[in-house]
Amino acid sequence: MIARTYIEASLKSLNRTYQASSSAKHSLFYSKLAILELCGWIEESMDDIILRCARRHLKNATNITFVESQIVNRTYGFDYHKHFRRMLIQLLGVINVERIEKKVDQTKRAQLESTLAALKTVRDAEAHTHIRGATRNINAPSVTLSQFTTLYEGLHEFDTKLRQTKF
């Protein structure tokens, strides 16, 4: 099961702090932190899905170590196709990934892909800039929190289908 409690509590806390902030600059800091926290959670959740699937199906410790060191630890990012799907293919093969993708609720999959793409654009802009003044616009933590819900549902759907499928 993908961990939900801590990230959701963190995002809600950042949202409360954002709403109580009397400084526009501090509000921007809370918004930026919420985005970066969510993105870190996404990467960790994707890694966790892959590792738990490997541990369920692989019996040889050397192979599990290989998955961890050569697939998971060499993947940096949270794009659906470039990162998550690629790790799934490396672990399961294209045929099995196609089977899983057919079993996944297509609405949740489409929402997952589009939310990841939108978040990546925002995250990339925020990760490579600093806050100089208070004239910038960054999604409020409440927006990031709503994205979290969509992302959680999509990743949970993949995790569930991977658990239910026999390889």
C-alpha cells in the first residue's frame, strides 16, 4: 500500500500555514515547498511500487538487489512514460505492462498522466529558480493537495492491479 497519511498531513499543514501567512513572500515559500514535497512523494511512491512488486515475485536476492540498484536507483523523475512506465517495463517486460495498463481504470490512468505532466512543468520551473520578490504566481498548497488526491488514486490503481496480476 502506498503511504498516504504523512504526505497528506504535510500538505494540509502547508495549506493552513499558507492561509495564515501575512507575508506574500512566505506564502510563495509554502506553495513552493508543497509542490516539492508532493514531487518527492511521487518519486518515492513509484519506487516503492516497483520494489514491492519485485520482492513479491523475485525469489533470488541478487535479482532484487539488481532491481533496486540498476532500475530504481538509476531513475530520477516522475514522468509517467519516461520514468514510471520505463521501470515497469524493465521489471515486467512490455507484454506484461501492456496487460497491466489494460486492467487499470483508464480514467484514473489518463488523470494520472495529465496531472504528472502538469506538475512536472510547475516543479521544473520552481526547482530551478529562487523567490526574489512577491510578484510571482505559484499554485497554492490547496491546488497541490487536490493534485495529490488524483495522483494517489492513479498510483494506487496501478499498485492494486500489480498485486492482483499473476506473472
